[in-house]
Amino acid sequence: MRQLLSQIRGKTPRRFATLPLTEFSRSNRSLPEADKWALSAFVIETLVPIVGVRPYPLDELLLMCSTVAYFKPGIIIEWGTHLGKSTRVFYEIARYLNLSTPIHSVDLPPGSAHVENTLGLAQRGRYVKNLPVQLHLGDGLSVARELLAGAKDALPLVFLDGDHSYETVKHELFGIRAVASQAVVLLHDSFHQGPDSGYNCGPFEALSEFSETNQIQVYSTALGLPGMSLAYWL
């Protein structure tokens, strides 16, 4: 459609991803800020053709990219690998930003009792097959502890996905806080319609308790499922 409109107007279709990226960092901005114009072009032209918009709508893809662009983490650890879509997002944005950040993704071993643990090994992580990311099987928090012990000077970005329960999300958030003196956390499935809705309450409630206890500011996407939130302490 865009090509057709361009032909009608007598113009060549524009490659938006060639827009220059304005650099924002903790050295020149005290609060998270990113070039959403250039990153939006990257999301539309690079990410969406690869991973689509499920389970991560455009605003969530943009939040993932903006977080990496601003904080430039020294290591990325996520759990809830599943097909590997979020892992692929982090790989592509790191490549776009010319970052050599090691990326680790953790999933439960086959046969572990969990509502999200339904894929066989052949399908698990297929979006990052043969790419330079490291896949692990095990408990996410336990694997993260081991990885962080070997990367003490690196600012970690931890991406939590794969469980809607209050108890699990609370355990993982407080667990990360206990082992990482500084960290950036992205939490998926955090949209909250309200307690009367009966769905998706656990992650929001756990994050609210965690942020209040530790006096941590939270940034969130809004107005629809599944929702994603950013919290950090430095």
C-alpha cells in the first residue's frame, strides 16, 4: 500500500529505518529517554516482519527497544523463552545499536509442571536458532544468580515473562533485587484492568508491592493487554 501511494505521488518509498538515531544515555539524561522516532522506524521495518505483534504489540516492542537504547545493559537475562520471540527482539535491537551485549534466555526443562511449559525442545527458541544467544534450561532466578555472579560489573537487564501468578512474580522481583545491587527489569503481562476483571491481576499486584517496598519508579504501557512495565534501580 505504501509503495502504491508513493507511485501515485511520484515518490520513491522512504526507508524509515535509515533515520539517524539520537543518542540518549545516563550521562546526558537523568531519566529514561530514547529516540522514539528512529526506534519506531526500526520496530516497523525490522522487528514486526520477524516477530509480528503477538505477544508484543507495537508499544511493548518500542519499550523493549527504548530500554536497551537508553540503559545499554552489559548483560541481558530473560526467562520464559518459549518460541524465542523476546530473545530475538533483544538480539535485533542490540545489533541495530552495535552493542555486544551477551543475551541469555532461560526456560523450564521439558516435563516441568507449568502452564506455559508446553513446547518440545524442537520448537523452543526457534526464532533464535543458530544466532549468537545462549539458551538455558532451569529455574530463571537460579540461572540468573549464576550469570550475575560472573558478570558483577555489568548492568543487567532482566526480562520476566511466562507466569501470570502473583506469588511467582513477587518471588522473582524480590529475588533479583536481593542479588543485583543495580538492575533494569522489564515485566510482561503487567496490564491491570482492575480487580473485578478477574484476569491479569497477579503481575500488577506483585510489581506494585515491589515498587512500593523499594521506592522504585515504574513506567508502563497502558490501555490494553498484555502490558509491559519497566522498573530499575541504580
